[in-house]
Amino acid sequence: MVPTEAYVILSMVLFAMGTLGVLLRRNAIIVFMSVELMLNASNLALVAFSRQWQGVDGQLFTFFVMTVAAAEVAVGLALIVAIFRTKQSINIDELHLMEG
């Protein structure tokens, strides 16, 4: 059996990688994937703690987060495609030009 601490450490590493991706990258798709990585890291932690305490609450929350993430992917990718069609770029630094 893999100890819960290993899952939590893996979850922390994945969440940190996602956070760094959001903070350091300027490409909208990379930022979007980093947010998804952070969501999956939190799902991993929820399932690990749910397994440790022999409950299903963490798994239910994970199912809810996955459902919301699927809706986020649909809306987020539609926005990225719309921005790309108008600006011919998905660089986040160039989006401030859309003001006004």
C-alpha cells in the first residue's frame, strides 16, 4: 500500500508546478493547462484523504470538481479561440490592448 503522505507530496508538487505555470508563462493555453493541473492536484489530495479516512466525501467533491472543470474547459477554450481569431495571438501580455 502506498502511504497517504506520498499522494499528498505528489499533490503538492503538481500544485506548485501549476502555480509556477500560471505565474511565469504568458501563453494563454499554457496558463489554462496549469490551472487544470492545479485542479487535478487538489483532486488527488481529496481522493487520498478520502481513502485514508475510508469515506466517500473526497471522491464526491472530486466528481464535482471534474464536472466544473469540464465546463471550464469548454468555456475557456472557446474564449481562447475567439481571442486568437481577433488578435492572431494568445499572448496574455497583448490582451490589455483589448481595452477601450
